[in-house]
Amino acid sequence: MQPLGRLLTKHKVGDQVVIKIDSAIQKGMPHRRYQGKFGVVSEVRGRAYVVKIKAGNKTKSIIARPEHVYPA
């Protein structure tokens, strides 16, 4: 069961977040290689967030739903 407060938390552009995958919900789940990564919310797409993550020398854009995103 999901803690309701976490799902109702709205992140804004520029907020720092952590990607923690909740395996009970498969919809909007990022790839497992991004588990535990820190990033910055760069865009809001409907219910999902676009999170910019630094992976090596590159910057990746990860689309994740709020079930998989926690405030940093």
C-alpha cells in the first residue's frame, strides 16, 4: 500500500529528487539502472516527471511517475 502523502506531493521544476523504484507499480517505472540516482526535475508531463540525471559524461532525461520519485 502506498503512503498517500508521498503520492500527493507535487514536485516543481528545479526540485531535487531521488529515483526509488516501487516494484508494486509497473506503470511509469524507470529502468533499474537508475535506482537510487539523484536528479533534478526539469519538466512535468501530465502526472509524470522528467528528471535530468548525470550518467557518466552524459545527462539523461528519465520519465518517471510520482510513485518512483522521492524528494532528496
